[in-house]
Amino acid sequence: MLLEVRDLHVEFHTRDGVAKAVNGVNYSVEAGETLAVLGESGSGKSVTAQAVMGILDMPPGKIPKGEILFKGQDLLKLKEEERRKVRGAKMAMIFQDALSSLNPVLSVGEQLGEMFIVHKGMSKKDARAKAVELMDRVRIPAARERVGQYPHQFSGGMRQRIMIAMALALEPELIIADEPTTALDVTVQAQVMDLLAELQREYNMGLILITHDLGVVADVADKIAVMYAGRIVEQAPVHEIYKAPAHPYTRGLLDSIPRLDQKGQELYAIKGLPPNLLAIPPGCAFNPRCPMAQDVCRTDVPPLYEVTESPVPRASACHFWKECLHG
Amino acid sequence: MADLSKNDEAVAAALDVPVQRGEPILQVRNLQKHFPLTQGILFKKQVGAVKAVDGVSFDLYQGETLGIVGESGCGKSTVAKLLMNLERATAGEVFYKGQDITKLSGRALKAVRRNIQMVFQDPYTSLNPRMTVGDIIGETFDIHPEVAPKGDRRRKVQELLDVVGLNPEYINRYPHQFSGGQRQRIGIARGLALNPEIIICDEPVSALDVSVQAQVINLMEKLQDEFNLSYIFIAHDLSIVRHISDRVGVMYLGKLAEIGTDEEIYEHPTHPYTQALLSAVPVPDPTARANRDRIILTGDVPSPANPPSGCRFRTRCWKAQDKCSTEQPVLAIPERFRGQDTLAAHESACHFAEERDVVHAG
């Protein structure tokens, strides 16, 4: 197993109280596999990823409980110095907004080359040659001429390619992509997703794709974890979840998006709003918005029930997953 | 096929799609907006122009929704501003009930704006954080006092809050006390306040979470039926546009590439750009990923300051030939489909228009 997150909890201590952003998340990724983490804003999908990368702001963030095993080693037990050797070299992250993630006063060549200078101790000249090579690999035309240019001189899609190049620089085994295409237009989004999938195959990397877009997930993921209020509410291979969701939240999400290939009637709308993390409802966090909620849902937190076992396990955190799956 | 069209008719009837169109409520003719590019500080010299909108024409009918889609920078938001006369058009006309809005100013413009309102994209920045909801919505009555007499305004605002599904008791709250979806409802209530005939929606749901988007879309459809509104719905999400629109226009680099009913555009697109755009949309169905016809365009959208000669899409088009670089295609029903009883016979600005279904799995 490349990466295994076990019972991870993250909380933020704020003036208004403790915000429980992640409440016991378990997931795993193997080499060459794509796990999509799906959720709305505030569901804890990005915070989980930041904890895995070790880039969470602490304080105010705090990890009271949990393990993050990278090839069997618990990253949370490492010293910051050792952690830094893992970050970038063994696992890398691609952020949503390439323009604000790149340094505007350094040329892209310097930013790409920095990786090699810091981690590999290369000379400036060699690092620059490596930068050109990387830009070629993510198919930026005229890489040799453009290596000295600054981020603002690139288009949105090209900037995201530079982010991908930067993540790939040290040939990591795991890539975490946090909404990598959300800021891009659809035609460019397709180019970037294609490139990412191709590079993943080439290097046999594990990929964690964080997104709110059910369409993107269906296109690239092997398995999917749906998050709500800091917990995984459903976990399944991608084909099965779209065919028959086993959690009312997943079902609601799938029903509430309009389809390109058919003109529907009125859209199904999940009522209410996502919960406030300072005051997560007791019992199942989804119960105030759930059409199937009963008394037990308001008192007992549902465990992650096993829906099917092999080959890929499927699980749902709903007391009535059977009814949901078959209804 | 016969079965399908019968089915569509039933759907159309159920959705109350206007079949008989009558007179258009808004007529847009050859609308242009060029932003000057200048050089020099003291003596500004115009060195060129960004042709954000470069000759757009369409009609909007009573009670219908016209969707406008396109990538960022294609000029769709500039069109919205031109229709409100928030930006002065460089050339072209926008007729509302026979009056050319682009030529109006002062009192006459104010009177027209009462009937054309706007809902903005970002509900976080389009509401003044220092004003209560009551003041935000009520301000419209200060500008147009003829709509509601002074003593009646508070009740009117509460009524509007109720119409958009917010608790009327929230009238004294401030925008930060609401979630994104609720804020967008406030924006819609403000748009409705003057009983307009047309509402221009510029990306009204793209800043919202998936589960909240559906709520707002449903609300907008309900209000359209209730008040017989016409919408111009600008968005980059093609699935949402299909859901809400009766007709759809596809924009590329300041021009309309193709326009038609939602079925014509989505099921029978004839312009290569529309086909590429549709095929790039990820469909939430993993079984479709293997056998969908995907067209991946190369390169980026060219700069509107220096658009390609001839057809603007030719630099990214796989069908481009010499003719495309010399002759600008006009937006019209392509010759080969003219007079034929097919859904491919709709306006498309391509020399080599050809039907291709890219939305359904093969």
C-alpha cells in the first residue's frame, strides 16, 4: 500500500470554538491508482490532503488523532526535517489556482530549477536544463525560449502545466491534485486532465484527485470517497457508485446535477445547507437534510457499514444503506 | 427516432416551452464593443483595440431563456453589460420595444433599466456588506419610487424575500449572516424588485456548491413561470445551460459561432467549436468514458486584440482549409441544410458545417 490514512482527525481552534474539520477519515491509494475525493466546500477534503502533505497551518490546526502511513511509515511521527525530505521528493501537490501558487517575481525556470538545487544539490546551469526538459514533458511549446518568462506571461492552462511539471520534477510516487482544473475552461480542462492521466500511467504514480465535480471524477477515477462534514460517507469503485449510490447524500448529489445528454424536468435539490463545522448535528451529520432520516439518525452516528467486500471494498455511513441502494 | 421526437414534444409541453414565439422583446443587431489599447502617458495614442464583442446579433422572446455559453474571454459578460448599457457599445443596436438602448441616456435609460435587471455571479461581492438586506433590496425603490410608495416598501421587501424562499424576518440582517446560496437569493430578489420583463444572469450559480446550485436553478425556473420573465443566462457550464435554456448561443472570440434551440445545439451541433466544447464536458457516467467521441483541442484561445483572419476558430480547428483564413463565415443556416426538415438546419458560422453527435456515447 502506497498511502494509508487511518482514523485521521483535524480540528481548528478558533475564537468561536473548535471547528472539527476532519472527523475520522480512512482511505488508501496504491501505486498507479486514482482515488477521487469528492465533497462540497467545508467537507474536509482539502484539509485531509494538507495533513497528508504536512502543509497544514499548526496552530490553529491540530491533529489530535490518526495515522498517515506512507509505505508503512507514519508521517505524523517524523520530525519536520525528515518530513521535508518526503515532501516534494516522494509526494507532491498540485493546487487549484496556479497564478497565486506560483511566485510572480521569479521566472518559471528558476521556480522549476529550485527543486533540483534544493533537493539534489545541482548547479544553477544544470537545474535550468532540467527545467526545460520538464516543460517539454508537460508539452509547453517552445520550452527553451519560455523558460525565462514569468508566470503572468503564460495562459491559465499553461500555468497549470507548469504546476504539474513542478510536482513531477523529483518523480514522486504520489501526487495530490486539489481541484486541478476548476479554474480552467472546459476545452483546456480536458487537455490538462489528459496530460495528468498520461503522466500517471507513465510513472505509475498514485493520484489523489480532490474535486467537487462529479463529471471529472467519472472520467478519470478508479475509486471514489465522498466526504461530508469531515467524514467519508461513502466509498466505492467508480462504476458502482454512479450505478447505485448507497448513501442518500451521494444519491442527492447525482440527482441534483443537470445532464448534458438529456433535458430533464425539475432538478432534484438537496434541501438545507451544509453544516457549520463548529456545531455538527448530533447523530448522522447529514440527517437535517436527508429525505430518509429517522429517529435513529438523529441520535446515533452511523459507522461505515460494509456494503460489499472484494475485490474493491465498498462502504456507506448510513443506517439505511440497504434501502438507499435498492430504492 | 419518431418515438424520441414524440417524447420530446411531451417534455416540451410539460415544461411549458413557448412554441409560438410572437414578437421578440429584445433585438440585438451587430453589437460591437472595442476597448482601445493605448500607448504613452501624456499623449495617449491608440495602438489597437481589444475586440471583446465583434458583431453579435440575436433575438430574445417573451418568456424564454436564451443561454449564452463560451470560454473565458469570449465576450459573454461584455454582452451582458452592453445589454444593460453599463458599457457603451462601439457600434450596433439593442432594440427594446422599438427603442435603441445603446443610444439612450438620462431619464429614458433609467426607465428602460427598470425593465431589464441583472443578477451577478459573485454573491459575496455584489451585495454591500454595510447595508442590511432590507436596504439592499429597498434601494431599488429609492431609484424608482413609482414602483412602491414610501410607506409600502418594507412590506414589499418582505414579500420579495418570501418569494425567493428566505424568511421575511431576515430583513434587518447583513449579507455576511447568510450562506452563498442565500445571498444569491437576495441578489435575485433585488433583480425582481421592479417587476422587470428581462433578467440578465451572468454566471448566477457558478460560485455555489453543487447541492445548492440545484436549489437556485429551480427557484429561477419557478420565478420565470410565475412572472413570465425572459432570461439571458450566461454561463460556462454547458449542462446547466442546457437544463434551463430554450435556445442557446455559443460564443467564440467576440462572435456567435452557432445559435439554435437547446436540442439543435446539443444533439445536432454543426460548428466544430460547439462540437469540441460539448465533447470536452465530463459526463457523470463512468460507462460513457470509453465510448464517447472526444475532441481535444490544441492550444489556447487567441488574443481578442489580434484575432485570426477569416474564421476566428481556424487556428484550433481540425477542419480548417485555405478558405477559412481568407473568408469570414457568416452566421446563417448552412447551405447544405437549407430548406431541409432537419434539426441541423440552424444558424452556424462555419464554411464546412457538418452534423456530429458528440454528447451521446457511440
